[in-house]
Amino acid sequence: MPVKLKNVIETVAKEKNIPEEVVEKALKDGILVAVKKELKLKEGVKVIFDKEKDELKVLVRKKVTPFVSDPNKEISLQEAKQYDENVDYGKFVDVPLSLEDLSRIALKVVRDVVQSKIAKVERDILYREFKELEGRIVTGTVRRFEGSDIIVDLGRIEAILPAEEQIPKEKYSIGDRIRALILKVVKENSYPVKEKGKIKRFIKISEGPLVILSRTHPNMLRKLLEIEVPEIQEGEIEIKDVAREPGERAKVSVYSKDKNIDPVGVVVGFKGSRIQTISNELSGEKIDVIEWSEDPARYVIRAISPARAKKYRLLPREKRIEIAVPKDELSLAIGKNGINAKLAHKLTGWHIDILSEEDFEKVQKLPTK
């Protein structure tokens, strides 16, 4: 009986979650290569799979000759007539490979193809599938640690949360659930981590494609806001800018065209419920929500909150602004280790000089260049 392959194809396709046609082609190609290698032939081999009958045949083209020196390429007239009564010396005949040889080769190929060709197809499918999820938040399980990097099981694939993309104060154990942003998906199983334009190191995982996660990227906070605040998803409120010092503090600017909507109040939620949920997800990261303005001075002044600006001077050519705050609010405006001023700069894109009211007046009296 001819070799049966239908069940093998169906089983492999189901296990690997790839189309049966892909498995069928991979197996046929693999058997063709294996038979040529086994018989030391460069051509003259056909692989035929009858899907309806579930039959696999391999035909080897042989030349009819009175003296058979290479049975893989030649055949006697008497034997050739079993396959074609009209054949004669010097002609060619297609001879089916013996069932024993075909079964042995087919079984070996099934194993090899599943490990190589089908594995490659599976990687390509996974790459396309996860590439579409780039920029979204996923949930996985901490599987193991590779140095300071965390390997996260996402179900069908393992992803990596590099040390550079982890919130510094967070600690995880194997089995912990973790939410993170899919930062990047690459086909290559090696990705360079750059610092100041230079490659700092490469991150790798045993199997590709490489899915790189992040909990520190500004878009992690942006996506959490979209999930938590329906009005953002529905387009009633727009997130303009996000700036973060991961795990410590963040600033988000929001805007609504509808003058009847208070975008800050809606995003913060009743008694801060919405923003607190997101803060908890980010290990207590304090999140300031401010209303965006196309007026740069107003925007920057809002960005340095909770400090109150009393006066300001805008220097558009330098994209710089000098702001005066009450002396007792100077440290509040600058923030611990300068974090408030740094985030306001990252959020607005403006260079901000924060001064006490007294110093501001002194600076204004200085002669301009």
C-alpha cells in the first residue's frame, strides 16, 4: 500500500497552528530532497501526493539498459515492462520507490521537516502575528531569568523584558503575572541595545522571532490610559504628550475639542479612581494630568504644576521660557532631584528656567545681548 500522509499533515498543522497546505508542501519538498540524497540523484525524481486517496508515491526515472550498472538510475527491460509494456532499450520509465524505502525516508523527513522547514514557517507566522500587536499591552507569565533580563511566556511564544525596559524598583519571581508593552518585534534572534548611539549589548532568546517588551516606555502609560478611560478610546479625549520617569513620576497632557468635557477630570476619575488604578499598575508611579494648550506659555505653566507661576518670559527663538514662582514653591516647581522640571521639559519640549520671583526680577533687569 502507498504511504499515508493525511493524518500526519493534519496532526502537524494542528499542533503548530499553521495551514495544512504549508505542511504538505514542506513534507513533499523534504521527501524529494531526501530521496535524491539517498539515491545520489540530481534529477529524475517526482513526489506525488493524492489528497483524496491519501496516497504518497515517489517515482524515480530510470533508463532501460541491457547491462544495469547503477540500479538507482538504470533498469533491465524485463523489469521495466512491469511499468510500461511498450518500453524499449534506451528509453526511460518512471519506477515507484519501494514501500519499505519510501516509508523509511518519509518517516525521517517528517521528523526533520517538523524540526526545520515547518519550524521556519511557524516562526514566520508568529512574527507576522506579533508584529501586528506591536505597540499594544499584553499579559504573560515570568518563565525564567537570563541575567537581569526577564523571559516572559506569552502563550505561543516567549518574549524578553530587558533590564533597560524594567521599572527599577520592581522585583519579580518565576510564575508572576506581568503586563507590558510590546515594544518591538524582530525576525532576527539578536537585537542591539544602544546607548548614546553606540551598541551597548545584544539581547537574545533561544527561539525567534524576538518579541521585546517594555514597562518603561511612555506608550505603556498611554495604552493603560486608553484601556482605563473609555472616553479616550471613543475619541472624546485625546492624549497629546506623555513624559515618564518610570516608577517615580509621570506627566500626561490631555485635550478635548468638546468644551463641555473636562478632560483632566475625566481622565483622573472620581476621587482619582482611574489614575490611581494606573498608578498601582506602574508600582506607585505618581501621574500628573494636565490640560494641553496650543499656547506654549500656558502649556508650560500647567506642566510645572503643582507649583504656581506668577510671571513668565517667553523666548521663542531659543524655545525657552523663564518662569517666576513664589520662593516657598521653588523646590516644589523643580521637584526632588529636578524631576518635576525635567518632566515638564520632556512633556512640552521647551527649555524651562524656574526662578523665585526675586531672582526673576533681577534677571529681567539684566541688559540683553
